[in-house]
Amino acid sequence: MKSNKATIHDIAAKLNITASTVSRALNDNPRISDETKKKVLKVAKQINYQPNHIASALRSGKSRLIGVIVPTANRNFFSSVIRGIEDHANILNYKIIISQSYDEYAKEVLNTEALINARVDGIIASLGKMTENFDHFHKVLDKGIPLVLFDRTADVLDVSHVILDDHLGAYQAVDHLIKNGCRRIVHFTSAQRINIYRERKRGYEDALKANGLEVDPALILYSNMQLEDGRRLTEETLQNKVHFDGIFSSSDYAAMGALQVLKENGIAVPGQVKLVGFGNEPFTSFSDPTITTVDQRSISMGKITAEMFFEILNNKGAELISKKTIIKPELIIRDSSK
């Protein structure tokens, strides 16, 4: 069956010009007069012409599309990073394609393959929790496609990346709890192969040691860091009659779960247990009490990541040294730890 989709040949026929002239006009070629460009754009709008980005990429070698892979887009952190990337990309007339891995390795691989097939000019990614094999990203690099990582990264990939100083953020959070009287601080963390959780745990431990407190492995609890995980870990800690007077969670979601269980059990926050999360999700400023948290400066991270990406893209083919940019966090002190 013949496709009804409008083409540059349809525009050319209506204006009695060549298809190559239409193509040049649509790409703002300086050889085409402004009058012709206006006519072409007017007809293109009338017949609802939609450019074929893949065909254009094959012809020009550029799609002006950037693939962005995130574990999930419905978290304030990732959506804000995406906003930062998109703001910078749009200024340079680039568009982004967002893919979510949902922290599943197989989905991350499929998303990477789809972006390669879509002829994106490059990929920006944050690794999923289940990612231990990096062959799909090596394939990206082998094809000469620029790759930049942010937040969740891997040292085995020799690429530029942008990260938060997670160690510093955790250190500040735990030091704040200790300065406010806490001596037995539970730490919620996740798989240590993931750089952000490994660094936050290290910051937690270093803050305890710097304040003359011992690190008790029984107070370090592992999970997927969702709200239900925070609930479960807190319930188990209470049931096991473990003494604690503070919680530092590597996720605001798990911190919120902890807060819910503490309140349900009549434990006053911050009177009996003080609480600090990580991420500065919007709900932390609306909860009762409001939750002290570490801000990750996500929009800045997105803009810096985009700037780094375009530096690589504009110097494609040149010998570039992989860069690491580290962003400083900010401790937002609220009612849950005062």
C-alpha cells in the first residue's frame, strides 16, 4: 500500500521546484533565498510534512538527536537532570530521546541498541542497579558514538562522567546527626557495586570515626532503597530491639518509609530518633516533620553533563582525555534532625 505520509517531493511538486531545493530550504541552506524558504515552510506546514530523522542522519551523518538513558524518569532527581540536559541541548538545536531502564539490565541493553539504531549522535546514561556487564556500552564506544555517564557510573568504562561528591554529602549528614546528639545511627544503603551507595557508606563510616564513634556493621542495612524498603528495615530494627537514635538513609524514599513506621509506633521524630535522607525529593519539604536531606544539585548536573557531552561531540575524532567532574552537595537542614 502506498504511504500517505507527506514527503519533500510533495512540497516540490506544489511549488514546481526540485526536491533538492526543498531539502536545502528545510535545512536553512544559505544558498536558498529567504522567500523560497518561507514558501517551503508554509507548504510543509499545510501538508503536515514530518522529516525522516533517520534518513536525514544517513545523508548528513548527524541526526541532532541525543539518547538519554535513566533508571526511571519519575524521580525528581532524574527528571531534573533531564531538564538540565534538554535546556542546554535545545539551545544548540538538538533534541533528546529518553529511555528508562527501570534498573533492569536487559532493558538497559535494549534501550542502548534502540538508540544506536535510531542513529543518535551520542548517548548520556546513568547506570541501572543491576548493571554489572558493560558490553552494550563498549559497543557504543566501538562505533565511535560519544558516551557520557552521570550520577551512577563505572570506572571500568573509560568515559567522561559527572558525579556528586556522595562521600561529602554523607559525611555532612552523619556529622550533623552526631552534632545534634545521635550516637547510634542506622544507615540504609544498597548494592556496593554502585558508586553512589559505596561512597555514601564510606562517608557515613568516616563521619563516625572522625567523631570517635565505632562503626557497627549491625546498623548498616541493605535494600533497594524504595519507600517499602525503608518501612521494612525500620520495622525489623524495632522488632529486633536494636537501640538507635538516628537514621541516615541513602534515599529520601527509604527515609520517608522509616518516618512512617516511626510515627506509627509512637516514636517521636526528632525527639527520640533523628532522620536524614538523600536526594531532596519534593515531598521532603511537605512531610510532617519535614525531612533533612542532601541536595544533589540535579539541574546543574544535567547542564554540566550536556556541556561535557557537546565538548566531546564537537571534537569527535580528536584524542580526548576522559574527564571527571565532581559536584558539591548541599545539606538541607529541616525539622526531622533538629
